[in-house]
Amino acid sequence: MIINFKINGKETLINLTKNKRLIDLLRDDLKLTGTKEGCSIGECGACTVIVNGKAVNSCLVLAQQVDECDVITVEGLAEGNKLSELQQNFLKYGAIQCGFCTPGMLMSAYALFLENPTPSREEIETAIEGNLCRCTGYKPIIQAITSTVSGE
Amino acid sequence: MIPQFKYYRPKSINELKSILGDMQDNSRILAGGTDIVPGFIQQSSRFTSITNLIDINCIADLKAIKNVDGQVLIGSAITFAEIMKNELIQTHFPLLTKAASTVGSIQIRNRATVVGNFVNNAPCADSVPPLLVYDASIKIISPNGERNIPLNEFLLNPYETQLKKNECVTEIIIPAPKENFIGDFYKLGRRSAVSISRISLAFLMHEENKFIKEFKIASGAITPIGKRFYEIENAFVGKEISSETFMEIASTLGEKVLETTGLRWSTDYKLPVVQQMLYQLLERNVGGISG
């Protein structure tokens, strides 16, 4: 099956020779290894990407299902070599330790901003409900997202 | 890891029907995929033998929530996120909105469908108790026609329903809401987010002059599958609204749950929690009425 979709703004054609998940398509075929595979069952959120404006777990989506869709991964956030404000704030507030949850956290926050550019702290907490972090803790992550909203 | 099933993506109900007509055993409908795809990875025997997967997400008719003569029709490709945001559901079926908001995470709610939730029929399916108290029924199509059946008859055993291999659920039908019902949905998980229900309850009560005129109650997770308790409902219609009545209802529910499940390792914990939670739910939502 040939699938035709947009990845980080670029039209892409892939000939799928076997069934696979979106995460495998991203990491193995497109070499977009920013998206991480954690639990593989939709609990940890490390593999979060955006499909048609919505945050999804790429481990729960089949590659065939993104045919004619618009997919954004963590590689799509920076403009050239310049990190987005959200990414810069993750660095500034120490919202990264081992970094494994970071791409997923960024994508969940980005999806929230697409829907609501001025979310409350509660809305931010709900937005990252499906993203587990086991080292930094959530406070600096929430701080980084909150600061992106307020522009501090 | 992922089986080499054949993937179909019909664009219309007619196309879906013709695909269903050609299906052999081991065919499955794919909607959200949040049970099926991880089921492959976990080598679940319920999924690894799938040879045909029919993706219904591109059928526009199944992607709609409609209000027809007061009845609400929810298409089988409607996600939990879409349910949560729908004003019609928020206004008339708030227990369903509340239950939807407790399912998984945003990522899961953006994919998982309400129909998939009860077709999978896990004991912990959060959509089931609210749909049962709202007297939901479902529409099922096959190449030979269609049938409508009440949800409580559709659900047979854990992970088992009446759905046959060449059938697909297309719609949930919720009858026109009764505005004088007060109700609530309660879910207890092991954590507050991305949790699987250990206990879930939904109830609706219609009170008139401080007496119970109508009463509906359903459980999830504490019983092998989501279940209505018609005996309890009937026994308490006509009783006066009071703390004593609520206590009696709660204690009767505990007895009925125990009758259904038998003694389990978790009974010592779950039974008093179920009873206390139902009592509190009734007091909180209806109790004020008795002054």
C-alpha cells in the first residue's frame, strides 16, 4: 500500500511493504528518531506526535492510518537551527534530565497551544496527563510550558 | 510483531457492507485502535490471529453525532474527545461526558471510540455504566440488513458481545433525555490520571415530592461486565428520599455485587468502598432535596 502524507510540512510518499505502526514508520523508515518508544501500550506518552492537529500516541496508530494526514513530530518544532520558544524554555527551566520523555512532553504542550494559546495551569496539567516523566519531575516541565504562555 | 493482516478502508456504509460480506473468521473492525494495536504488541491471543482489519474512520456517516427527534445518535467512529466537546451530550447526557473525561489521556481520548470501548467489553469500560442508565441501544449492520438491540443485551461476558464476524456497530442510540433526572458517574482508579477503573458507578434518580419516582443504577469494573441492577431499582421506587433510604440502597447494592462476583481477594476493600461511595453520591446529588 502506498501512503501519501505530510510530515513536518513536507509531502511524503511511502510504499508500505508490511504492516507497521506509525512510530515504526517514523523511526525506521523516515529516521525521525526524536520520537521515542517507551511502554508501547499507550501509557507513557513518549511517542506522542501530532496527527491533524491532535496529540496521539504513535505506538497506537497504524502507519496506514496516516494516509492523507498531516503529521508533526518533535523534529518539526524548530525553525532551521533555531529552537522554538517552548523548546528553549525546557532548557531554561531545567525541564529535561534524561530527556526520554521530552519529545512527548513537547508535542503534548504544542498540541495544547494549537487548540488554546493561553491555557491555564490546570489545562496544562491535563494536557500532559498522558506523559510520564520519571526523573525531572513535573514542576520544571509545567514551569517551562507556563512561561511559554506568559512569554517570560 | 504486527501481524500481516489485510487492511481495508471503506469510504461509505455501502462499501463497508460489501467488505463485511466477503469476510471470513478473524476479521475485525478498527476504529481507535487503542486496544487492537497494543494487543498486537502484547501478543494477545485475542488479536494476533486477525487476518483482516477494516478501518471505519473514513466513513463520514460514522463520524457524526446527530439529534433526531430528541434521540441522540452517536456514530461508531466518534472518539471520547469528540464526546467530551459535544454540547448536546454535555447538556443532556452529562454522565457520559464525565465518564469520557476519565478515560485514558488526551492522546488516548483523541483516538479511542465509545463504541470500541464497549465492543471490546472489558469489565472496566468507562462508557458502559452511563450508557446503561441512559437506556442506550445500538444499531448493527451486516450485508443482509441491520438490527437494533439494547446495549445491556449486546454485552454478554467479559470481552464477549453479540457481534458476529460480518457485522459492524454503526451507531449508539440514546433515547430523548428526561430533564428531571439527577445523576452522577463515579470512577475509582489506582491513580488519578490514565487509570483503569477498579470501581465505577452511574445512577439516575427522578424525585417527586421527596419520593423516588424513577431510579436507574449501573456498575462497571466491580461486576464481570457493566450491569444494570433492575431489582434494586424496582425495590426502591416509591420510597421516601432520606439518608436511611440511601443507606439501604447502598447496602443492597453491595449484596447484589457480592451475589454476582462471589468472594474475591479484593472484596474486603471493594465492598465497603462501593457502598460508601454510592451512599455519598446519593447524599451529594439528591440528599439536599429532603432538606
